[in-house]
Amino acid sequence: MKTVLLWACSLVLSACGSSDDPGYSRKFVGYALAKPDETSIKVSLWDQKAWLLNGKGKPILQTDVATGVPGKETPTGVFPVLERLEEKRSNRYGRIVDRETRDVIHPKSWEFDGPIPENCEYEGIEMPYWIRLTWDGVGMHVGTFEKRTRCSFGCIRVYEKAQPLIYRKTQEGTEVEVVKGSLVRKYGL
């Protein structure tokens, strides 16, 4: 009987999914009622999380994020959103591809020296739902990453299902605060 019970418990727990996958949570009513001219965003480098707050400073969405690696750290401070673009490609990080076949010739253009080969072109990395924080290239956007891993060159990569939701509830001028310390106790959902 003990064996059957342990087996059943393991099935239930394994169905919960991996805790290593990025994710998000939101308060549906709070999110629905939030107005873009009243929201703000908090980002914790320690927690590798971001929160969308309503006009009263209450969290309505929490998501996993990935920030900058050592030497290319995400800056801390308070940043007004400078620009918003649903579709954006990096002008700094990308790859060199064949113009006709789109085959990748050099996967990391920033490590490539010399002129672009004939019949090839630069293709910037996609950064959907771009929210610019600085004029020197730091922003928030959809990006792939492993949970609790810093892997960007300064940007804030956001879980793919959460960033469109954040984007819809912000506007130019929305305040984004990036802090070094933990914010989970204050804002955790």
C-alpha cells in the first residue's frame, strides 16, 4: 500500500511541471482594471523577477526575467519608458545570413571581424514587445532564458507570455525601477 501511495504522489508531483522553466502569474481583475497611464514596473536583479504594479503600487503581474551578465550588467535606477515597439530587431546583436537562403553564415555577428561576405546581410535578433529604458540600447523584451540565469548583454529578457501583457499596460513615460536587492517579500504574488 505504501508503494502505491508513493507512486501516486510522484505522478501528481511530476504533472506539476519543472520549476526550472520561466513563468508568470497575474491577478486577473487587477490586471484588467489597470490603466497604462497609472502603472509602473519593478525589477529585482537579485530575484531575477519583474512586477507590473497598478496605480496604487500593488502588484498585478509577476514574471521571471533574465538580466545582464558580468561585464554587461543591467543598470540600476529609475527609468522612464522612452520607446515602445511591438516588433524590433537589434542593431547591435544578430547574425550574418545568406540573402537568398537565409542560412546562417555567422551566428554571432558581434564576434565577426571584417566586411559582410558577398550575398549576405546582417539580421538583428528579434526583440518583440520592446520597451526602451536607455538610449544606449537597454530595454525590456521577450527573450529566451533559463530561470534564475543572467544571460543578456544588459537588457531585461522577459518570459514570452508575460511581456505582451506588460507591454499592453505601459506607455512612454511609464516608470521602470531596477534594483539590486530582493523585492519578493514586498511584491511577490
